[in-house]
Amino acid sequence: MKRFPAIASSLFVLSALVAAPPARAQYSTEFTPAKLVKQGTTSQSVAGSGTVVVQVQVNADGSHKAIKVIHSTNAGDNAAAIEIAQNSSYRPAHKGATPVTAFYDFTLKFNGKSVAQSTEQGGSIASMSPEAEKIASLIKAKQYAQAKSQAQAALISSPGDASLREMLGIAAYDDNDPQTAAQAFDHVPSVGKQYQPIAAASFAQAAVAMSQTNPEQSLAYAQKAYAMTPDTNTRFALGVAQLGNKQNADALATLKGVREAAMSDPKTSTADKVHIDSELLSAYLANNDTQGAATIAAEIKRLDPTSTIPGRVVGNQMLQAGVDAATAKNYDEAIKDFDNAASQGDPEVAVTAYDQAAFTVARMDHPDYKRMQSYADKALAIKPDDAAANFAEGVAIVGSGGDKTKALASLQKADALAKQQGNETLALNIENFIKQQKLGPTGP
């Protein structure tokens, strides 16, 4: 039986389809207090110098109410202080990415007949441009997408407006777009202290999201986040970014520290513990520490007996080992690695492993197409609409001298699925194979 020239390159196409690591999620139990966005004004008369602290309830939906004066050195200023607090705008407190109701203690200082700009955490609130104030109003109204869009449009004519970029960062973060938020804050020369927790969270979440697709930018964002707000969230992002950049020893040390802090915090959810452990498991494997990896894998199973994350992480390591072995033409070793990957218990890994095994068989000097088809059948049993498995099925049928009509049906299905998934390279390989074997049209 002949080998087909299209197969020699197909493994390299499929190597990009190695099952993705577990979905990376930001460690999300950290509490971010309510923040003042814009200080209001008063029509009340100011009695004189003094300091007044007003308690403001900032609700999760962004509404607020000045509750009471909790401290005052000049009672004559109290009415003005309450009116200013009520006329101000605030960003709700957050637990992770979820807004929650919390109190904000607004300290107002009066100098003679005037009121000073309030400060937060030692930093003055920067003045806003008129365009930034418009965006702040949209944020207050929870019109985050509109605020983001208008801020982006305004920045075309005012690229140097730092306050507008800060408002874009806040709007994008609240619109669940941390990468746009991080990019906005990254172009602010000095982020105001009142906005730094939001900026740090944006940098951290963006770093986690892009750790595989853009590892260098991921690391830069993670480092900014940790320098700005050194907490467990930003340290987690730093560890993930280090792992993405193959700084394996640093990643292991960082993620060990994150795990220790999170496990000792009774507020850490089980889901967060599993997320942290999954990254730590990857770090142990990247450092070839099988004992440490086994310990963490067992811990994940104790935390969530239904989790397939250990199988996903370990399986991906074995998949990569198999691809490396196949590239080096160590085909028997590659098949063994793919079989081991499939046995780890994660369905997505298993499908990819069986696909890889099937095409590895086809690359051998004397392909066993019945064996190739058995691997394709295993993949299809798990995922009937897997493009690569349908491709392998069609090739195996042709190679073993089977029914060409059945083979063409599998190949045309594979072609359609590859196009649906946007995998034009795989679709082209399939179509070329059909043409080379003169099986008929390539379908729609």
C-alpha cells in the first residue's frame, strides 16, 4: 500500500491543535474598595476651616447615598460636606470582578470658605478634561460599552489626554474587556492612585488571558500589575506569565507562594483553589518535578472529584512530547506518548491524542492503515464532528483499499468542519488529498 504525500505534512498541521490548557481564570476573591470617581460641588455655605468625614453607601449598581457624618471638626461645614458627598460619583467596590455594596468614608477638608480636592490613599484626584467627565458620567450610568466606544473615539483627536485614557480603562474593565483596559492604562504616564487598583486588576487579567498568545506582553502587564498592587491576584498573574515565558523556576516559586496564601485564606473559593493548583501543576511539570505534580494533581481531585484538569494538564505535556518525538521520526515513541495522553481522562486531550496517533501511523515507512483507522474511530467515538478525525478516517479507508464513496463522505465532512472552524490550512490539506486521489469534488 502506498503512502500519500499529503500525509507527511499533516502532522505538523495538527500539532497546532494540541488540546488547550485548562481555561485560565483570574484568581478572584480579592476585595477592591469603592472609589471616588469625581468630586461633587455644594451650594451650601462653608462656615470655615475644618475636616468632615461623611459615610457614603455605594451600591453594587453604582447608585449611592450619603448616610451620615461620622467625624467633624467644624459642625458648620457638615451640610456642605454631605451635599458634596451626595453629588459626587463613585465606582462600586468589587469582589474579584463582581460589584458589591460597601461603605466609602469620604474625607473633606475645608480651607476658609473653600473646599480642597479630596485625597485617597495619599494621592490627589487628578482634574479631568471635559471629554473625560462625559465618559465618567456614562460609567456612572453603567453604560460601559458606550463609554468605552466614546472614549476610544475621543482619543483619536486627543491622544495625550491621560484622564480620558483612565476613563477608557475603567469603562473597558467594567465592560469585561481587561485587554483594552490594560492597553489604555499602559499609555497613562502616571495612573492616579484612586485608579490604581482597577489598573492593576486590568493588567493582571489581561496578563493571564494572553499568557499563551503573547507571552512577552503578558509578562510586562503582570509586572506592572504586581508593582502597582502587590497582592495575591497580581502575583498569580505574574506566575502565569512567567510560565508562559518558560521562566519555569520563577513561575514555580511564584505560584507556590500564591497557593500558600490562598489556601490559608478561608474566603478562597474551591474554584479559585483549583485554578491556582492547575497553574501550579503546569509549573511542576515544566520543572520536571513529577512528585510535586502528583501531589498537586491529588489535591485538585480532593477539591473537585469531577475535575478533569489534572488529566488535561498532564495530557498536554504528553501530547507535546509525542509531537516532538514524531518530528524527530521516533514514531513508536510518539505513538506511546499519544496513547498515554489519551489515557489521562480528559476527553479533549484524548481526541487530539488519537488524531495525532492516526497521522503518525500514516507517516511511518510502512503505514498500517487499519491501525490508523482504529485511532480515527476512537477519536470519532468521543467527538463525531472532529475535523481531523474525519480526515484521518477518510485517508485510512482509502489507504486500506476500502469503499471510496465512504472515504469521500468522511473527507468532505472533514473539509466542511475545518472551514467552519476557520482552519483553512487543514481544509487545504484535505482538498489536496481528495484531488490527488481523484475521489471527486471537494464539496461546498
